[in-house]
Amino acid sequence: MVLQFEKCLTDTGGELARTYEFLGLDPSFIPADISTPRNSDRGKKMELRRETRSALVKAYESDVRRTSELIADLDLELWPDFAHLV
């Protein structure tokens, strides 16, 4: 099972149910505090220069493409730098 972080943020209940089902647990169980953010204070996000970001996207593009072939439900539209691969 592979969980995509961005999907966990946008569909917490759905991804939790999918995880429970994968583990053989009751997928209908929803914790009372499911909407309470965890680890929400991550500090300031590092800003990359445009050239650096472009170079990283180019460097990882083939890996991301291959990963999306291996993981059918990977949603590349949730990764703006790689949405063009959809």
C-alpha cells in the first residue's frame, strides 16, 4: 500500500478507511479527533530559486513518471510541478 501525503490532506477519512481496510480493520471506524491537525507547525517553507526548482523537476521527472506507472492511483495533479505528466 502506498499513501500519497497530499491525498491524506485532502481526503483524510477516505485514506484512513483505505488504510484500515488494507490492514484488515473496520474501515468504517472514524476517530473522534480526525479533523484535529497533526504536525501542522512545520516552520517556514524553504524557497527555491526558479532555476533550482526547474533543474530538480527535470532531474526527477523520469522517476515521477515511472512511479506513476507503478502506482495506478497516484494523483500527479496534486503535485503541481509534475501535473504536466498526466
